[in-house]
Amino acid sequence: MIVEERSIRSGLLKFTSYIILGILFVATIYPLFWTLMTSLKEYRLILKDPAALPSLSALTLHNYGIIWREGVSTFFFNSIFITVCTVIGTLFLSAMAGYGFARFKFRGSDALFLLFAMSLVVVAPSIMISEYLLLHFLHLLSTRIGIILLYWSGTAFGIIMTSNAFRGVPQDIIDTAHIDGCGEFTVFLRIAFPLIKPTLATITIFTLVWSWNTLIWPLLILQKLGQQTIIVALLGFLKGQYMVDWGCLTAGLSIGFLPMLVGYFFFQKYFVQGLTLGSMKG
Amino acid sequence: MQKYKTSFIKGPALFVLPALVIYVLFLVIPLMGSIGFSFFRWSGISLNDLKFVGLQNYKTIFLQDPVFWRALLNNLIFVGGAIVFQCTIGLIVALLLEQRLLFRNFLRGTYFLPAVVSLTIIGIVFEILLNPELGVLKGLLGRIGLGYFANPSQWLSDKNKAIYVLLAIQVWYGFGWSMFIFVSGLKSINPELYEAATMDGATGAKKIVYITLPSLKGTYAVAILFATLWAMRVFELPFIITRGGPGHATEVLATWIYSKGFTYTRVGYGSALATILLIFGISLSFLIFRYTGMGKGE
């Protein structure tokens, strides 16, 4: 009797779970799915019934063609350029500093580490205005190098992660390398750095996604249309240009999120790893 | 590895300096600038009209700026909403996914999907979806028989309801994050605890209440901290969808700083707002550290 009751209850629970999870799934997916779907439809089809699924024959890349020629190619490449530079720079700066903290004990190392860590609770809007003024003063406004340098100041997360990871590198490997005549930097680059690949992957992923998706800084800094990232362009130029051209607008939006979606699909393992790594610190 | 004791110059300088220099230049200095400028009155254009005014900006903000209070309230609504809705949904989903269900990993992966999409895109997408002229929602809800449900797009022009629409979108965006925080927290619970409980005759519900939930204490802290920090820096959704409107009803500190600092070029005033936001963020983080046992190890 008890066994039957238990399995009825657990069966009911599972059924309810599926329902809840299913509804959540649809709610999560639908907005993005609708955007993609609409971008592949022709304008009058959209107007006719915006929520309808297009038949396979009605799918068209027409909208993508238009916006790509009208400037989205530039915005897209800007995003790529800035993101790649940001990731590479942040990765190396963080790893080097992390190595420095892990390998050496020096006066003020704790204070310095804390100095970096404090940036984790500093929110971007708090430094918006003075950052803008600083960049203006350095003549780095309206330059892509300016925004990249700004992004390279976000090394705190990476430093915390790499210094932690480097601590796990066995001492003998380092000692052996020194005996073989390697200088400290070679030890870092050739030996320690490759050993913390999972951590590097995590830092890469988070930096990449953040850099691609962020709005505030490109909005403030990249004032010339030709330098803007796809995200800023969507908000300003593209929304204005294609305000009621739903097909083109959704195509632009899709170009803005598809790379991240695809990346997430292929590298989900690293996302999960990074998320679970990070929160285990609590 | 063991640490090798040395002075800064001989040892870590080469490694730490590059990151440090850029960090100090582009983060520490603007941070100090923000605090510093808050005591001045300046348009940011030429050094001629830079004028020291002491605490004047702060006085104006606290005593004569109703938008500031509205913005602060909205930020707190986001904080509250993030904790109550986002974290709770994240927790429930994480718990539900602990069962041996079909498509478990697929579902888990999907719920995180919004988090990799830019909030800007999410804002524009929802703006379109809620657009009454295009009527996507009408068409969709109509298909499933809920056609005459209240029109959410009307809520966006309602002074009191608009912020909750934005909050709903923010929760949609972030519950996957919170879920993952709980998923990893759940993973670190010792399974022996459950075995011992089963031997004592505990049922599923009892196990959850007495083992799972208490063991997640440290995880709550992380989830709440993250949710709070996001809520304090919320910018895109109010900026894009409602532009802080209708009539400042959805203004948040970040958009108000943007407004005052850039649209109205009141550098000092904006910096004072920024400093207040900063203090808020730091205080909330500190409180969370202190009162939720975070970082104390389990």
C-alpha cells in the first residue's frame, strides 16, 4: 500500500514537474524563436499574421541581405574585433597577474589583491561619467582601442580565478623548470599557463559573452557610426532605420544574438563548468 | 605551488604590473573621480566652470529630487523582485531538475539561454512583442484561447505597472543564472545525508525541507548577492523599453545618472548620484556577506 501511494505521489510529482518545466521551456524559448522566425519572413507575411509559423517555402534570407549591405557587416566586424582583442588581452593580463599573486609572496600582496577584488562590487553606472571624462582627456573617445583598453581593466575576475588555479600547480614542475634554466616568464608561459586550461576557458567564455553583449560602454564611447558594435547599432541606427520593417529589424537582432547562441550550443560544457566553479566559492 | 618570498620588483612586478597599470588607470582613477566630482558643480566641457560646492549636490539629491527617490525605489523593486522571483524560480527549477527526468540536461541548458543574449536585444525583442500595432501577443494568446487577456503593452504606459513589466523581463533573463547557482550548490550536498535520512524513514518532502534547503545556505548567499548586484546596475531594460518613462516612473539610478550626467551634462550632480549608487552596492554586498554566512566555508 505504502509503495503504491509513494509511486502515485512520485508519478504525480513528475507529471507536474514536466508541465511546469515545459511551460517554462516554451516561455524561455519563444521570444528568441519568434525573432528568428520573423526575420526569415517577408514583410507582408509578417503583417498578415505575426505569430504564425511560416511554411518552409516562405522562408527567405531577403532581410538579412538588405541589412548586411546597409551596414550590419561593419557593425558585426566591429563587434568581433573588439571582442577578440578584449578576450586575448584580458586573458593574458589576468593570467600573468594571477601567476604573480600565486607564485610570489611580497609586501602588500594582500592589499593589492584586495584592490583588484573590490572592483567586483563596483557597478558600471557608478563610474560612467568620470570614465567618459578620462577617455576624453586621453583622446581615446571614439576609438576602438580606447574601449578595448577600458575593457582590459576588468581583470579582477580572471585574476582571482587564475591565482587560485595556479596554486594547484605542483611545485616540482616549477622547480624542475628552473633547474633546466628557464626564466620565470618562460615557466609561466610554457608550463603553468597551459596547465590551467579549464580556468582559461571559463575566463574566455565570460569575457567574450560580456564584451559582445554589453551596451553601456560602446554607447558612451563609440560615437561614430562606423565603429559601433552590433549591439549599439541595433539600439540606435538600426532601430531607427527599420523601425517598422519587422523583418529587417528581427534579422538584425538575430545577427546580434546568433553568434552567442551558437557558441553556447557548442561550448555549453565550458559555460556549465564556469558557472559551477564560480559559485562553489560560496 | 608554494609561494616564493621576494620583493615586488624582483619577483611579481613583471607579471602584475601590466594588469595593475590598466586597472588603476581605467578603474581606480575613474572611481576616485566619481567620488571627487560629486563635490563639484561642472558641465564637463571646459575647466572654467568647475566649481567646488561641497555637499550641495547631495543635499539637492536627498531633499529636492523626487526622481532620485523614485529611481532608488525602482532599484529596490528590482532587488526585491530578483530575490523573490528570480532566485525562487531558479531554486524551484533546480530542485525539479534533480529528479530523474527526460531531457533534464537539455532543459537545464535551455533555461540559461536568455543569459547569453544581450539585454539590449532582449529589450528590443520584448518591445516588439509587446507592440500592440503588430499584435504578436494577441495572435499568440488568441491561438491558445487566452485572447482576451489583459494587454501587457497597456501596462507599459501605466505609471505604476510599467516597472513590473520590466521586472518580469529581467526575471525571464536571469532565472537561468540563479538556477545554475543552485544546481552547483545542490551538487555539493553530501549524498550520505540523504541515505541516512532514508534509513530513518524520511520521505521526499521531509528530505528537502530538512536536508536540502538548510544545506543550501551558502548558495542562497551567492544567489542573492548576484541578484542584488544585477539589480543595482540595471540599465538596459528601462533605458530601451521605456526610456525611464512614463514620466520617470521606470527611472533607475543608472538611467538617472546617465540622464543627469550626459543629457544634462551635470557632472557633479551625476557623480553624486553615482557615488550614492556605489555606496549602496557596497553596503548591500557587505550586508549579504555578513548576514548570510557567505565565505565562511561549510
